[in-house]
Amino acid sequence: MSLTKSKTSAKGKTAVPRHESPALADFHRQWQAIEKLQAKLAKQEQEGADIYQRFVSDIEPLEREQCGLIFQLCQRLACFTARKSFTQWQREMLHGWIEDLMRYLEANPFRGELDLESLYMAVQAGSVSQFDEEMIEAQCDVISDILQEAFGERPDDIELLREMVRNPEKLRDYMQAQAQKRGGDEHEWDDDAPDRGDDPFADDPSASDETFEQWQARHGTAHPDEVAKVEQLLDNSSLKQLYRKLTMTLHPDREQDPLKREEKTRLMGELIQAWEKRDMFTLLHLAHSHLPEADNLLSEENLAAINPALKQKQHELVARYYDGVDGVLGAVLHKFKQRSKKKTDLAFEEHQHYLQRDIKQLHGQLATITSLATLKPYLAERWDARQHVIWDEERSFDEMFFR
């Protein structure tokens, strides 16, 4: 997309434009680079849309089924927290298991409308029923520290704190009231709950390329002097005249064809937004596409402001290309978008098999864990696994004395 005309040879081939100045040559190089980046971005976005649609169809239903079963298992395990016939290590394993499952649910954007708050309350209520006076006092200190950190103050009423320990709903109501009094969100106190946009595949090693922050560190952002030049150019009477001509050309009221009117409405919106945001590139793009006299813009004086604006546009496009997208869409692309179709298919297949295995295991646990007798073997298994991890992490005899 060039703003200058190129001559055509007798054989029909397009000749390279004859640039009269280094500034004009720089303009064409940057414009072509922007066109290539835009094409790469369009391809990237289309590939991303296809992968996300495949995820929604093949994987998301399994993710939601898994979350539902984990929630049911948490509810089942919570029923045992008030039981007295546990040893200390069994109770520790039970609570650790519940906490692991709840953390997974909190971080999973596919959990839907599962009521994690009521589940937390049930677990806390069952746990407190086993507290002695010393444990209640210790928990009062913990809650007091939490309130001090969250709101800058703690209740002086020890009986209120003890009531919060015994009844988690009292603590929830107190914290919500404090948050509302300070004009915050009613769930501001729930610092442990991550955003719904957290990466559900965070355990995977990162496979991303250079980040925007890394790229910025090398290239930097637009210099204030360059921004000032663009502002000055946009205030130039010739560009104001160009903007007025574009508004007349693109105004939808001047178009009789309904389809063309709809297109001009969209273009008019782009034009207004570009002018308000001082977006030189979009203004040039619209001028080239719809005004033949746009070539008159390429004077040496105007190029002094246009070229830095194009360079900044390249920076923005590169950032978009390498930085990717956030939220669930970004997590899905990070997980499944690979360097080849074969590797992408393999990533889908492996994750699908993992979910299917886990769903089968969860069904088995729900069918089995119906009493203390059937629960305790699972707790013993978790204890053994933890002991193996601790043993594996211990330094060997040789490592203690030799390097």
C-alpha cells in the first residue's frame, strides 16, 4: 500500500518507485513493513480463532465436568471435617486435600457458578468444631492480623473475634461491611481468589516468544519530540483540510446504496476515532484509500512527522504480535497453539486424555468415599506420597560432605 504511484514497464512489471529523498525512501520501507505486520497479525488472529473454537467444542465441556466433580468431592470431604475419630496426621491430610482442590477451583475459569463461598464456610465450620481453647485463641490472632492488613485496624472486642472463629459467616459479614464502608468492592477482602482470567494451564512451562516488555526495553516508546511533531502536523491547515475532505467523502448520508452506507458508517467511525486519538497511520491509510490527492502529503516537512509516527505504529504492531492476548483466550492459545498442526493436534489430544482420566478418577472417588473407613485409605495414600516427596528432597549422605 504505497501513497506514491510507481511506473509500469513495457513488459507489464511494476518498477521500483524512484524516491527523491531518503525521507521518502524511509516512508516506503516503513509502510511496507507495516503491511507485512498487519498481514501476519490477521493470520495469527484467524489461527487463534480456529484454535479457540476447537477448544470450546472439544475441551471446555470436559473442563466444566471436571470442575463440577471436584466441587462434589470437596463437599463430600467437608462432611468429614467435624468427625472426631481422626489422628492428627489424618486430619492434616484431609484439610490439605480439600485446600488443594479448592485452590484448583478458585484458579479455574471454567468453574461456572459453583458456590465456593458456601463450601469454604462448611469446611471452616467443621474444622472449628474440633478446636480447643488454645487453638481458638491462636486463630483469633490470625484473624486479627488479617483484618489489620486488609483494613488497617483490628477489632478490640475479643468476644467478637472468638465469634468470628466459631462462625465464619460472621467474619465474612464483618469484612464485607468494612470493605463497603471504605467504598471498596464487597469481595475486596478475598485476596486469595484469583481473577477469572487466570491461566488455567499455569503449570505448563512457558513457550512464548519475546514479550512486549522485553521488546520495549530494547526499542523504547515514542519520544516526546516525535509526538509533538505529529501533534503539530495534525494541527497543520493542510491536514485539517484533508480531514474535512475525508468526512465529506465518507459521510454515510451522501450514500444511497444501503450496503455502501453501512460501510461508510464504519469508515466514518474509524476516521473520527483516528482524529480524536491523533492516529496518524489510520488517517494516512484512509486518505490513500479514498482520496487521490493524498500524495500531496508527502512533502519533506510532513515526512519529518509522518515517518516517526509510522515507526511508532510498527512498534505497536510488533507488540501485539509478540505479546499475544490475555485472559482465557490467551491461556488457550498458549497451551494449544504450537509450531505445526501435528503438534497442535497432539497438545489437544494429550489434554483431552488427561481430563478424561481425571474425570474417571473423580467418579471413582465419589463412588468409594462414603464413610470414614473408605476415606482413611485415601488419607494414608496422601501421607505416603508426601513422605516420599520429603525423603526425595533430603540431601544424600554424599551430598552433605562432597560437592
